[in-house]
Amino acid sequence: MQYDHDPEYEFVDCEVETYKKRLFATVDEFLSYKAINTFPTKIGTQAIYTWKNKDYDFAESLCISKEFNDLATAIWNAYKEFISVCKRNLK
């Protein structure tokens, strides 16, 4: 993410900054996975690549969908940890 190494956007508290970087890394992992495994549709949404292929593999599609869900859950958990650390350290 663009603010990762910009001192203007760093927290002075090292623990808070560490958790922010974890959150950013988790979001970056999700976005990278999305970029590799989806394509834009005509109606402005994203679809999993396997849906576009003639040799459509439902099992592969489910595997990709599960990975998206797991990555989204990881973002949520990283966000909750970040907020918790912020509340504790930034009073």
C-alpha cells in the first residue's frame, strides 16, 4: 500500500505501527490474489477466471472462493487486532 514506508503516515508507537503493517500486508495479499484470479465483467463486478474458461472446473472455483473467504477473514482479524492495539496504546 502506498503509505507503508512514508514517515508522514507512520505511528510513533512501534506496536501500533507493527499491527498497521500487518493489516496492510493482509490487504495487499487479498488484492494480489484478486488480481490474479478474477476478471472484470460487463456489469462492473469481478468474476473468478475459471467461470470464463471453456473447461470450467467447479472444484477449482470453490477452492478459489474459499481462499477469498479465508483472506477476507484474515483482513477482518488483522483489522480487529489493529483497532484493539490502537485503543490500548493511543489514549
